[in-house]
Amino acid sequence: MAILEVRNVSKRFGGLQALDDVNLSVEEGSIHAIIGPNGAGKSTLLNCFVGRLMPDTGTVLFQGKSLLGKKPHEINQLGVSRVFQTPEIFTDLTILENVMIAAFAKRDGAFSFNLFGRVKKETEIRDTAEKILHDVGLKEQLTHSASAMSRGDKRRLELAMCLSQDPKLLLLDEPTAGMARADTNATIDLLKEISATHNITKVIIEHDMHVVFSLADKISVLAQGTVIVEDKPENIKGNPKVKEAYLGEAEGE
Amino acid sequence: MFANLKNNDKLIMLGFTIMVFAGPIILAPFGAGYPDLLQRFAIFGIFAIGFNILFGLTGYLSFGHAAFLGVGSYSAMWMFKLLTMNVIPALILSVIISALFSVVIGYMSLRRSGIYFSILTLAFAQMSYNLAYSVFTPVTNGETGLQLRLQDARILDAVNTSGSLPSPSLFGLKLSATTVVEAFGMRFQFNWGFYFCAIVLIIMFYISLRIFRSPFGLMLRAVKTNQNRLNYTGINTRPYTLGAFVISGVYAGLAGALLVCTDPLAGAERMQWTASGEVVLMTILGGAGTLIGPVIGAGAIKYAENIFSKINDTVLEGYFAFMPETISDFFVFIVSPFVGEGWHLMLGLIFMLVVTFLPGGLVEGATRITGWIVSLGKKSKSVDANGSTEAAE
């Protein structure tokens, strides 16, 4: 069953047709990668899923319900979490507090006027947060500030925040962008581990072919705003259309 | 030991309560132990604590909180005029009215963030100030300010036959009453008005402490750090920021009401932008985002305003009298522009130094000094234990 369906989505910025009649469906429980050369519209498409951008035409359905016109926090409350290209975390807070906020959002909803509760006494939330931080392999002192972490650890923390919400769909926007090969491999292993323990559908926007072919069950290739091919990884590799789309850039990879 | 102290809420409350209640004794040697100034410390402490809930936690810098101070004052005055001289109804009405005002102003201003938010709040506050002078003269009595009069209704109070104006009271206890104790060659003045303000200050400090420790407070701190991430984490930030805005507005309204409880006169100048700026200075000077900082900042500014401004050349000559005359004249010449009428210069200098060298305010200064003492203590201990300094490093 398709958990996320994109139907005839188009988006234009002034003279630039960023998305042109995109159709896509993501199967529940799968890892679906969206790849494409720079400027193919990958990020624009992702922003249409999370309420950042409104498509000009077409619809985005999550579990059969339209996501159009919904605000980012509403979409998250439906069970869609996202990881940013550069890790977005709360740098002024502690590592533990970062994850606890996500867990609070899951338990208490978009707003709760909990003025006289005590964060200290929320042992359930705290335990969940600690367990997930352990799962993603963050070994740092959890009461330390999140600002001094390495980029790889920030990525782990951001993933922990998403996982603590037990999402139905996890969107990953270039999860290995700007990482060294060793960090990239560590992230791939982590994502594989997460897939083994949590049954979460994932959509990965990625540039790095290595990452995509190690993780994805299915790949959609986006070029100039349209999906040119949608197939299994083994069939994508030799596809002449894909080669054409990447020509000139494939050598750089 | 100090780390424990910092995180133990009961100890913080106990320490704070003792310091506030002992205020008249502690501050008497500094020449600040008189009721009028003590009341101002407590009242502006409340104002700054509330402001800190908005600015310190969420990072939204409001430049219009004096409007709520003024609204609180006017509401309390009208309770005194119409209902009774008892302060409780006055406080209740000022809380309600300032909450209503801050919901409206907050709702509109919070559509923007950063500098635009600041400008919007400033505009609303200046608008309130000008309205108080013009259209709303029947309510605010314009330039003269709202005062008590003998012919006011005061329907709950007994008919006033004394021919003199009544004064605010707490169930018959006059707030202006002062007990003077002379001891150790000093005058200690214990004033009911101050103790009433002090109790409100302690309650409001406790509420602020609970907000700091609550999930709500955690979300407010998250708003300051990364509002974008918070939205994508499923949190609707608008009601959180509006909540913080209204809470801080109510604190300001309460402070405004207490101002007229201790001195029953409400003027529009209380709402001017300089008054809004003052509370920003207090919070930053003391330490924005810290619990106790705003109270310390409020105290420091009110102290400067009331004490430095009273130092004139004659007083200065007294200070430097132990030096030869030419040198003392020189010092008086250097220092005199910064005191008396020039006390703002002194305040500006202190503020500049604090912001440059202690971005965390006076509280950061205190933390650094205690940290330094603790590390010194540790070093000397380990030196004793190991007999060498190398082991300590």
C-alpha cells in the first residue's frame, strides 16, 4: 500500500519550472530514494511534502489524506518527521533536552499549556529519550550542550529526535551531505540498523550514489522537474536515460 | 556544593525569601534602606522577572512593556476610586486588564519576529501613551494624572469624614505604616508597603521558577534556539510565544498596580518608551535568561537612579577628604560628571562594561567569581593532599 502519493505536482518559481507534473508513490515499509542531478527539483519536492511549499497544481496524499495547505507542525503531528540537509538542532539546550522536546511534542501535541509540570519529573519521557540516544550510538554525556558536537553526532541527534516521535514516514534530505567517506559509511550503517529495529517508511533525497544503492528498495530519478525513471536499484544502474541525465556530472562523483 | 545549590529549587526559594525579607536591614548601610526605594526594588523586580520570561526565554525583545505597566496602574487607581482602598481588588483588576491588553498587542505583534516584532511593540506602546494623553483623558485624566479625590465613590468603604485623602490598605492595614528601629547607630525602617510588595515579588519569583523548570519553559527556550526545527518537530510555536507574552504582560500590570498601591498616583509618562527601555536594560544588566538576574538588574538600576543622583560635589568632597586638597579637587572634577544629574552617564558606563565583558550580565560575573574561588579552593586542597602542584594540573 502506498503511504505517500504524489499526483501531478507542478511548481513554478518565476520563469523556472522547478517541478513539472511529478508522479510518485512510496510503498509502506520501504526505503524510497529520490535522486537526480543538481537543480532537478529534489528539495523543492521534499518541501512540498512538509508544508514548506505549496504546489501550484496536483496533490500530495499521506495515508490517503491531502497534505496541501497544512502547516509543518500539523504534518509532523500526522506522523511525518524530517531530517535537514544541515542538521537542525537546539544548540542552546542539552543533548537530552533536544530529544525530550521531540518526545513531548509526540505525547502532548502541538501545544500544551503545561506551566507547572516539572521537566525533571517526566521520567517516562526521559527514559524514552535516553534509550533512543543509546540506540543511535550517541555516547556523549547527555547533559552536555548540543552546540559542541561534531557534524556526524549532530546528525545522530537529529535522527534520535525524529525516532523518539515514532514517525510513520521519515524524510531524509541528503543525510550524508558534506560528510567524509567514513562518516558517510557510519550513517549508512546507522540507517540500516534503524530500518532493522524500527519499521519506518523512509524517503531519502540523495546525491551520493553509494548511499542510495546501499539503502534504497526503490529509486525515482528526477531530472528537470520530472520523474524520468522509477525502478529497483539494480535496474537503475544500467538505464540509459539515467546516464543521460547525469552526463557530465557522473564523472565528478 | 555550589552546583547543588544552583539546582536545588527549595534552597533558591529559601535564600531568595530571606534576602528579600531582610532587605531593609541589608540595604540600610548602603543608604538604600528607606521604604520608597525598597518598594521600587521589589516592584521593578517583578516587572523585570516578567519581562525575562518573554525576552530571556523566547528571545522576543519587546520594546513596549511599559504600556502594560501603565494599564495596570490605571486599573488599580480606578478600583481605589470606585470600589475600595483595599489593594486586593486593585491587583485583581489590573491583572485582568493587562492580560486583555497583552493578548491583543501580543497577537498582532507576534506575527513578526526579530526587529519587526520590537518595532511593532514599540509602536503599540507609544500609541497607548499618546491615547492616554488625548482621547482617553476621561479615563486617565491626561497630563495631571489619575489621583484620589475626596468625592470618589468607593462604594465598599465607610464614608470618609476625616477630610483627608484615604491611603491604600490591606484589609485595614495601612501600607504606608512604617516601624523604625534604631540599632548599631543606623535606622532600620520596616514598612508594610514594602513587605506587601515583597510577598508579591516572592510569589511571582516562584511562578517564574516553575515556568523555567516546566515543559512549557523548555519549549520557550527551544523557540529562542531554533524555531524552524521546533515547527518541524510538531510544535505550534505561536501559542507558546503568545503565552509568554501574556504572562510577562500580566507581571508588568501587577507591577503597575503595586506602584499605585504604594503611591496612589498614575501618570501617562509611566508608559513612555523610556520606561520600556529601562526594563530591557534591567534584564540585560542582571542577566537575561537567568532566574535571579532581572531582580539584580532592577535593583542595580533603581539604586543608581536614586543614590548616584543624590551625590553632589559637597558629598564627593567628603569622600575624598582624606587626600591633599589639590588631589581631591582633581578626583571630584573627574567623578562629578558621572553622579548627581549625570547619573545616566555612570549607568551607561556600567552597562557598556557589563555587556562587553559579561554578556551574561551581573549573574555571569557572580558565577565567574564563585567558580574562581571554588577552583582556587580545589587547587589548594589537592596541593595539600599531594604535596605538589603538578598533580593538581
